[in-house]
Amino acid sequence: MKNLIGIEDISVEEIDELIEKAKDIMKNRDKYSEKCKGKILATLFFEPSTRTRLSFESAMLSLGGNVLGFSSADSSSVQKGETVGDTIKVVGGYSDIIAMRHPKEGAPVVAEKSTTKPIINAGDGGHNHPTQTLTDLATIAIEKGRLDNYTIGLCGDLKFGRTVHSLVTALSRYKNINYIFISPKELTIPDYIKKNVLEKNNIKYTETTDLEGSIDKLDILYMTRVQKERFFSEEEYIKLKDVYILDNEKLIKAKKDLIILHPLPRVNEIAVEVDEDPRACYFKQAEYGRFIRMALILKMLNIK
Ligand code: CP
């Protein structure tokens, strides 16, 4: 793997290796504190981010490396009309590895053609978010002890939620996973995921609008935000934004060993009262993101 553009760029064996490395990093922080001395990570975020950008930067700093970059297209020469290709060509000369987020689907493909430095897709439009998926898989592996044999409910904006698209693509390679897709009819999982990922691999799935009626079946509940920034109409967003709000009452029928995940940021879709429930794993999930990104940086820079 030279670049990480989609989760399909990385094999199941490599995912397992990264998760094991992340666990080792969590236990032995000092061992890794100078592994990237002299290396520079560029974080080029043409779209807003808290977790992904800062966990990448924290990851590189925790490995003894340095970081540079920008957190908005407005503070870069994109504002003057510079193309993604030219920006990457230039920043490739200033850094050893680049993590980029861009609102246009496919922008990381343009980027990988513009530099010899490794490119990591940190989210492209409503398409893919492979390092969030690595974070999600690490969380499931740590909290559940396995990556196969469970029922997962994915709830909310399954149409525009890029984390859902990458996660379903990744999980399709693991055994005996039963998917329940819970969304309003306007925000169902895209046909290309159904055809190219699920049906192609003979994976069974259920689609429903009913969160409460599904919750007792779930081992994992993956909640998502309705992606306001991808809507064409404010009216449509307002109509759909609060369709699902997970609260303590809805969790009464849920399994005792359910884990609740969310890529964050949360808006209204999980009531704050749920944070106290031991099944709520979304803040731990955000923290694991730092360690899996440390493991990823080491792998992509070929550092043991
Ligand atoms: N989960 C995630 O991608 O969060 P940010 O948008 O804050 O990076």
C-alpha cells in the first residue's frame, strides 16, 4: 500500500496488523516516541475537521515527527485559484507524507498522481473516509474482541455519510456480519454500495426506517449525523435532521453488551444522557483514532 485512497487499498491482513500495532502503541508509548524523528506530515484540509486533522497531527507529534499544513482552503492559495494537483506537487516537496481532506469526491486520486509522497485520504466529499474506518475497526476489535460474527445497525444519513460507505466496504470482507440499515427513505444507502459491495459478495442486509424496532437485535449500533453540508436544500435538511435521536428510553430493549459508535461530530442524534451509559463508546472511538493513525503513519513510511 503506497497510498490510502479507499479502504479497499488495504488488505484484511494489513488491517489486523495495524490494529495490533495500535494496541502495542497504546501499551508502550515510550517505545514509539522517536520513531518518526526528522519526518514531516502535511495535513491539507480543504474542508473542516476536528478529530481527523488533530488526531493525525497528534499521531505524528507522538511519534517524534513534525507537522505542517492548513485547516481551511481559505488560508491556502486555493483561494487564488491554485489546483489540487499543483498544491500537492508543491507540498510533496515540503513533507514526507500527506493527509488530505477535500469536498470533491476523487480529489485524492488527483493528488496521488501529483506526488511521489504517500497520500492518505482523510475524507473526500460523500464518498470515502478510510482512516475513520480503521478507527471504527480498531474500536470494534478492542471493545468486542473480534471483527466478525455480529449484527450491526447503521443509523441516520446512510446516503451522504462517507464513514458508512467505507465501513460497509471494509466489513464486507469479514465473516457472518448481518447488516441492518436504518434510515429515512430519502437517506438510504447508495445503490452502488448495495450492488458493488453487498450483492456482489452475497451479503444479506435489511433496510428499515425503524430504530426502536431494530435495537434489540444489535451487537453494534453505528449512529451518524445527517450531513447538512451535502444537502441541496435547507428545507429538506430541516425535515430530516432529527429523525433519529438515541436516548436512554430507546436503549431499554438493547443488549447489555451492545456498543454504540459514532464517527462524531454529533449534533442531536445521540442525547447527551447516553454518554453516561457504559455501552457508549464514541469518545473512546475518537481516542483510538490517534493510535491507529500512528500505526498507519509508521506503516506508510516503512518504519517498524
Ligand atoms: N469523524 C470525523 O471525520 O470527524 P472530523 O470531521 O471532526 O474530522
